[in-house]
Amino acid sequence: MIFENILVNQHENLAIITINRPSKLNALNKNTIAELHKAFKILDADKLVKVIVVTGSGEKAFVAGADISEFANFNIVEGTELARKGQELLFDLVQNLNTPVIAAVNGFALGGGLELAMAAHFRVASSNAKMGLPEVSLGLIPGYGGTQRLPQLVGKGKAMEMIMTAEMISATEAKECGLVNYVVEQADLLPLCEKLARKITRNSSAAIAAAIKAVNANYTNCVNGFGVEIEQFGISFGTDDFKEGTTAFLEKRKPDFD
Ligand code: COA
């Protein structure tokens, strides 16, 4: 896959998407969002790909936000469209992918960058990473899901503080408040993601996709998460992975999922 602003590498069951605009600290412009949309769609449809890691190029930034130079002259209608399109094309897409997505936060994750990391299914950070939603310092609010996903991850009070102060928190603080699962040295970031990916890959992709749907349902307005869990639990009984998983257990061997 050849893109202008992202790199896509695939090794066995793991795909790594690297946002590659280091001179702009990997800021998300329109083209980068379109490319990410395309790459996530293609990788999600590829049965060989069991885990996707998204990270930023260079040692300084994951993503330093939406590209401010692109929207500085926008009016109300254009601003509304920017948020709506971005949420549809990228942030909601990532959250609802069947394939697990890990954000490897390798530096600044600000505004749209933190929003992208939060749309991923979970996050791992390097010790130099800094995270925040600085939009109110620009006279804006987060528009790519930040006002919704940050409180879900860190609680309402902490989210309000981060949004209102527009300040960054360190990787260690992010771990303390549940925003990231692990903090490691930068050199260990991708190896840890690969290790986590290997653990995930051992399990049923069909069951993982169903679990993503059920967990996400808890965070979707007007959807009964318990109902979705019952439905997805039931559907699992019709899969080949269910037959293989239970048969392997009873035969005292490791399951061999597709
Ligand atoms: N949009 C567009 N360009 C951005 C950007 C963004 N969100 N974040 C960084 N850049 C660009 C800078 O304009 C600069 O480009 P230039 O060299 O052509 O002038 C380049 O990336 C390097 O950034 P710089 O600010 O010089 O690096 P720094 O180390 O001094 O500061 C940050 C790093 C992250 C603190 C700073 O870049 C910043 O505050 N970025 C904006 C963060 C933000 O508000 N994001 C939310 C957007 S909604």
C-alpha cells in the first residue's frame, strides 16, 4: 500500500500504520485522514491481519493534533462538517473495527492525536509521551470525539480538568488515570505492542470482533449493552472458532483458529 502521509507495514498477523508527517509533528490534515480511512478499511478486510498498531513517525510526536493551518479560516458550517466527516471517516471507524487496534503513543498526542489514540481499543505509551486536549486554547472544543471518549476513559472530573486547562499530562499521569495501559521506554514501545499482539492473535478473531461490539455498546447512546452481549454471545455459538475452541479444550490441545 503506497500513501503520501502514512506508512503501512505488515508482518505476519500484525499491521503497523505509521503516520508520517514528522515535519508537522504528524498533524492530521484532510489527506492523512483520508489515507488512514483507506488503510484501516483495507487492513480490517484482510483476514491475515489480526492486530493493527497505529503510531507516529519520529521520536517526538504520535500526532500533534488536527492540522490547524487547514481550518484556521473555517466558518460554522465548515467547522461542523470537519468534525462530522472526521468522526465518520476515522474516529468512529477505528473504534468500531472488527480488528483490534492498539495506539502506540510515541510522543505528543494532542487534540486529534489523543482523540485518535482514544478511538483505538487500547493505548500503550512511551515515557516521553505527553497527552492533552488543548482545543480551548484555540477557542475551540475537541471535535473528533474527545469530549465523549476522554470522560469514558478517565472519568468526568479528570476529563473536565484536562479539557478546561488545555494542559498536557505526562505518560505516567496518563497511566495513573487509566488513559494508557502501559508506559515503557521508547525503544520498547513497538516490541511491547508486538508482544501484546501475539497474545491477542492466539485467540479467536471472530470472538474478539464480537467482544469489541459488545464493549462498545456500553458507550453507545440508546443501545442496551447487555442486549448486545447476549446477541453476540449467541452468534458465537454458530462460528467455526467456537467449535474449534471448545473441541481443542476437550481434546487437551491448543486451538488452531483461522
Ligand atoms: N497543526 C499544524 N501544524 C502543526 C501542528 C498542528 N496541530 N502541531 C505542530 N505543527 C507544526 C508547527 O507549525 C511546526 O511547523 P513549521 O516548522 O512549519 O513552523 C512543526 O509542526 C513543529 O512544531 P513546533 O511547534 O515548532 O514544535 P515545538 O516542539 O516547539 O512544539 C507542540 C510542539 C506540540 C507543543 C506544538 O507544536 C503545538 O502546540 N502544536 C499544536 C498542538 C495543538 O494545539 N493541537 C490541537 C489542534 S486542534
